[in-house]
Amino acid sequence: NAGVTQTPKFRILKIGQSMTLQCTQDMNHNYMYWYRQDPGMGLKLIYYSVGAGITDKGEVPNGYNVSRSTTEDFPLRLELAAPSQTSVYFCASTGTGEETQYFGPGTRLLVL
Amino acid sequence: AQSVTQLDSQVPVFEEAPVELRCNYSSSVSVYLFWYVQYPNQGLQLLLKYLSGSTLVKSINGFEAEFNKSQTSFHLRKPSVHISDTAEYFCALLYSGSARQLTFGSGTQLTVLP
């Protein structure tokens, strides 16, 4: 049971480039989340999903897109990278009837 | 709207001393409360949680937190800290009908000094 896995671990982007952050969980969880973590700001919710085919915006969705074609995968897409998107991104999941979220190891993104 | 406030951004403490990390919340509905810990360059791990029942909850590594509804607090305490407790600690809440979305505080960096 690998839990929540994220790739890549670290990435440097130039302004205007695009990329996809991958997130996979093997716990058959319905709920999945993307957060960004900035120093002194805690974690902010970007997007979440309550099941395959269902996604919704969180607190800070601008500049990002998501899809959920399977229960296991929840990729996060950055279309036009901006310096303000420099952050650490965490994916998390939880199951129906559970309260605890399980986090991946994170992706560190630097936009120059 | 719900919110979580962690007043102390950094807490330095000497090894074997007691520590308290403060967390206050604001919510008009019932909530569940959590403490997560983040060790350097890692993801977040659940430390302990309050769902219902006894207001004092404990972790396996000696931390405890008490849910105080009248003061809307969920402070984290440990009577004697170790170097290995150095990490960032996040308080978070979850409320009914939120699609299980967590609202996080800004975090407290606990640094245990030798």
C-alpha cells in the first residue's frame, strides 16, 4: 500500500510554460484534494474532487485546472506558469466515512 | 465562515521542557479538529484528532490536545519534548457539509534545542 504518491518531486519552470503535477492514491478513496503551501500561510485548497468525474474549486483555483477520470488519479494542470505559483503542492485523499486526510510527499515548484 | 488561528509562528524550546502550541478556531457549526505534523521535506501526517466524546485526545508519541468548546480552542501540549519533535505543526478543522475539506491554520514551527 503506497498511499498517496506525487510526481515529480521537484520542478523548475519558466514563466509561461505549462506542466501537470501527478497524484495517485491506492486506497480507493473517493475524496481527493490539491493544496498549495506557502511560508507562513498554511495550506490553501486549490481544487477538490468527491469522486471520478466530479471536481470543484477550492479557495485558490485561479491558474490551475484538474480532472478526475479515475478514482486513483487526480492530476493538477498549470497552463501558463507565473512566479506567484512558486510553492509546494500537496495532494491528499480520504475515504467515505473517514475524517483523516492522507497526504502525499509534495511537489516543489519554482517558476522563474 | 470557518477559520483557524495559530498565534505562534515559531516556538523554540529546550529539550525535555514542556511545550504548548496554541490553536483557536471560529465556526458557527460543529467541527472536528485535527493536529497535523510536517517533518522537514515531507508531507503532513495526522498527529491526533477530536471527533466527539472525551475532550482530551492523545497521540502515540506523548502529545495531547484538549477540545475546549467555550474557549473555541484546541491547544497541543507535550510535557517533555525531544529533538525529534522538531517540525511544523498545523491545526485544522473540518465541518459537516464541507466535502471533507480541511481549513488549516498558518502553522507553528517547533524547534527543540539541545
